[in-house]
Amino acid sequence: MKRVLVLAPVLLLLSGCSNNWGWYVVDPTTTSGWNNLKFMASGAFYTIGMSVTAIMISVVVGLLVAMPGLSEKRGWRMFNRTYVEIVRSVPVLVLILWVYYGLPALSGITLSVFWAGVLALALSDSAFQAEIFRAGIQSISKGQYEAAQSISLNYRDTMRYVILPQAIRRILPALGNQLVYMLKMSSLVSVIGMQELTRKANELVVSEYRPLEIYTILVLEYLVLILIVSAGVRWLERRMKASDT
């Protein structure tokens, strides 16, 4: 009953658009329609799991890559620029295909579809994370470094306790945008067989021959996920602002 009440207004609106549209394939009031919706929604576990794992890895790698970009030594700065420019220049889809098909041939290490997707997404995003962290850290005034030195903090403790907490507050919206970007880019992993939301929708289209109706539901699924993520990021922003007061 609950599922009918939730989805009925949307489906009624869509069904009124044209008598030729086959919204019955995603009608929750029928057994087949409800099974199709459950089949599509089952891909959300892999979409979320892959995106969250990839963003966690990319944040760590991005921070590690950003630090050399802040160095006074030209060699370290060149390493940062080279990494960022090369990784940013490779399309995500190409990187996914290279990691899944090319990396095993190069290294002899076979990766599952899930971990190939995670590695490719994390690698691609790490270059953007590096630039976000570099900009955030550089936005902190030099007075903060001087204050840390005055209480005898070394460089690592200065970054850990003084600079990074302030920088993260400033770059949190950008980090949230990257998580949204990751959720959307995870759809590309469907090309190597990952059973996430887009792959599930593609398989259902092959069996039901109703691309418009099925892809419309797919759009709604991504919309709901991204709205939840956006709300979560805004909540964190408010919490951090409240802790500063």
C-alpha cells in the first residue's frame, strides 16, 4: 500500500502524457512492474558502495598529491603539476577501460569489476581533489602558520591541528560537489559489466523494450541519490559553522 501511495502520483502524471507510453513496466501496483522497480533499485547498493569507496580513496590520494604542490622546491611542485595535468586529461570512460583491460595485462594483477571501477574513479577524481586541497590550504593566512610555530608545533602537527581543519571547512562544498560528480560518473562503469543502477536499467530495457519509461525511472533514482547527498553536505556545513560560534 505504501509503495502505491508514494509512486502513484508520479505514474499517473506520466501515464496521462500519452496513451502510447508503456508505464505498466514500472507500475508498482502490478507484480511485474514492482519486480522491475526492485530489479532497478538493487543496483543502488553498488552505485553507492563504489562511489563512497572511490571518494574516500581519492580524498587521501588527492591530499598526498596536493602537499608537494605547496613545497618551495621546484621538483616537488613539478611532480604535483605533472600528476594533475596527466590524470585530468584522460576521460573517465577511457580510464575505466584502461584499468579493467589494460592494467591486468601490464601488471599481471586481475581486478574484479567493482575494484576496477573504484580504482579508475578514484584515480580520475584524485587530480581534482589535489587541486581542491591545494587551493584550500593556500587560502589559510600565513598568520596561522606563525601562530603554530610560536607554540613549537612542527610542520606535521601544524597541518594536522591548525591548517587542515580550517581548510576542510572551506572546501567542504567542493568536496560535496565531487561526491555528486562521483555518483554520476559511476554510471560509466556499466560498460565493463558493473551491476549498478545504469547497468540494471540497460538490462531491463533489453527485456522490456521500453527505454523511455525505464530511463525516466533511472533519472529519478539518480535525482533522489544526489538530493540526499546535497542535503547531507549542507547539514555538515551548518554543523561546522555552528561549532565555530
